Amino acid sequence: MLGEFKAFIARGNVLDLAVGVIIGAAFGKIVSSMTDDLIMPLISLVTGGGVDFSSKYIVLGGAEKVQAGMSLAAAKAAGANVFAWGSFITALINFLILAFVIFLIVRQANKVIPPPAAGPTEVDLLAEIRDELKKK
């Protein structure tokens, strides 16, 4: 079993996948920073300022523990049950940006990398077989 595992790990596809996961995690951090530090402040500016989606929440339970203007992190630390809809909106924007960038990368790769050459059709193969049988 150990030998099979070594053969599985040594395959090119597994190593490519591992590299992809590591690069994807690093790229995800870049996209999160871009969303949190660049895009969300611009959205806040456009919507009149003061709007920070990541800190928006609704208290579902433990409202006595939450004071007006308390941050999401402070409300969670106080033990309140919160519905953090702003964090979800931020994560959704992160996902859309990441998906769009990956779409652009794949689109460019498809333009640069030529499609594999098409092999012979079934009709061509059958014609070759017929011709070989006629020779015999």
C-alpha cells in the first residue's frame, strides 16, 4: 500500500494540483485584501460614506450584551448571536472577483494554447480497416 501511495503522489497531476492549491490560497488572500482594502472603501464612498459591509450584522440573540455601534467582532466576543450579513456580502464580492479573474486567465490561456489536433474520424478509421481487409 505504501508503494501505491508513493506512485500516486509522484504522479504529475497530483503535484500540479498541490501547486495549484497553494497558489490559489495565496491568490485568495490577494483578492481578499483587494476587496477589503480597495473595493469596499470605494463602495462606501460611492454610497455616501460610512458604509462598511463587513461590519453589518443583525443581533438574533443576546441583545442585552450588545451596545449601540458595537463592531461585529466585539458583538461576537460579547457572546451575542449575530446574523453577519455584511461578512457574507464581502465574501460574495471576493468570490465574484476571484471567479472573474480566473475566467480571464482561462480565456487568455485558451487563446494562447492551441487546441489538440483532432485525430482521424470514425469514418476514416473504418475506411482504413476496410482497405486493409481488402488487401488480405
